[in-house]
Amino acid sequence: MDFQYLNIDNTCIRYIDTRSNGNPVLLIHGLGGSIESWINNIYTISSKQLRVIVLDLPGFGFSDKPKINYTPSFYSVFIAKFLNRLDAYSHVSIIGCSLGGHIAAEVALNHPSLVSKLVLISPAGAPPVSFRGTPALRKYVSILKSKSIQEVKKSLLSVDDVSVDDTFARIFYDRLSMPGSKEAFMSALKGSTYAPRLSRRLHRIKAQTLLIWGKNDKIIPVRFIKPFMNMKNCRILLLENCGHVPFISRPTLFNKIVTDFIKE
């Protein structure tokens, strides 16, 4: 992959920009993720005459990890600056999963002229304040205590019942071993948990929206889909035999669904 680097507000960001012909599509990973989370999606989506942009969020991957509060509000402002620097500040489609979905929704709320299409995959920020996580989420967070690649694989399996090979587990393990990674992970988790709930503000989103939720999601159960059912311009798609990360577990199906939606 052709990685590039950009400095924004004294924070160095690793990203990929396929610079394909067509409107820009930004991919935003979830908690603990990185560019590599989208390895089975970037170039397939790009091949449909779409300019795919994907980054390591500040605090994750090979991007800098300053000691700050990683809130959805912070990320929303940062994403807008990032896209502006890449001259991709209009007719943008944003795809975000979990924490990335929370961030994507905040961008659509705070920068309505920027986002034309919004794809939310099991977004965080939708469950009520009383939600304190599922057993699967707590197992996933325990990845911070992993002392081996095998322990990382075990934690990753709590996200989805998909195979995790040693290469991916090693990447995850190495990233978590980088200075500031674990602190940023916990800060981003807390930032999303205690941020203002999306459910009270979804009616303000103007972008055409596609909500994708796996019926077998163990991290953020599908019961939290209800606030989106009254949202205007929102298409809801429930995927059978699918969990929290359909873009990883069912990439061929996922890529077709999102590219059809974006290009229609």
C-alpha cells in the first residue's frame, strides 16, 4: 500500500489517497483499528471510479499519539481539517464503523456541507448513557493486557467469529506496543462513551444515510438500531450471519452494497 504522511496541528497522520477519478470516499476505522482494517475494501471501492481516502486516526496506527482527550468532537474537527488539506471538501461520502461511525455522524452533523453520503456500520454513540458495554466489548478492551500474539487473537475473536491470522494479530500487537497507544485507546473509548448521544440529534443529519448492522453483532447489539428508524433519508440494512465488522467478515458483499449506495 502507498502510505503517505501529513502534518495537521503538529500531529503527523499516516494515510492513503488513491486519487482515483470520482468523488472522495473517506473510510474511518473503529477503536484500536488502522488503515489495515480496510485492506479488503480500499482498492475494490476505488476501482469503481471513486477516490478512496483512509487514515490512521490520531492515537492509532502509525499516526502520532499526543496526550489529549480523544473525543468524537475532537475527531470531527480534525477530519474536516484533514479533508480540507487534501482538497476533498465537498461531495464526500464517509464510511465509519463503531467508533468510526460515531465520528462520521459527528462530521455529518457539524459539517453538513461537506458530507453527501454517510454509511454507518454498527455506530457507537447510539446506545443510551446507561449502556456500559457488552461482555464482548469488555473482552475486546482486555486486548490492552495482551502479552502475546495468541492473546491478541483471542481478544479479536470477541469482535466477530471470523478467523484472525497471525500476520493481522502481529500488526495489532505491534501497534498496541507503540508509546501512547494504550492511553489513546482508553481515551477514545471514554470519549465516545461519555459524548452527547447521537439518538437526540440524528434528525439534524442532512446527508443520505445507509445504516448497516450485523444481526449477530456482539459488541453493539442490533437492538440499539431503534433511534435510526425514525431518521429521515436513512436506509437500514440488517445483515444475516454477520457481526460487528462486515467489511472484514463479508468484504465482497459489503463492497458491493456501499459502492452501489454511493454511486446511485
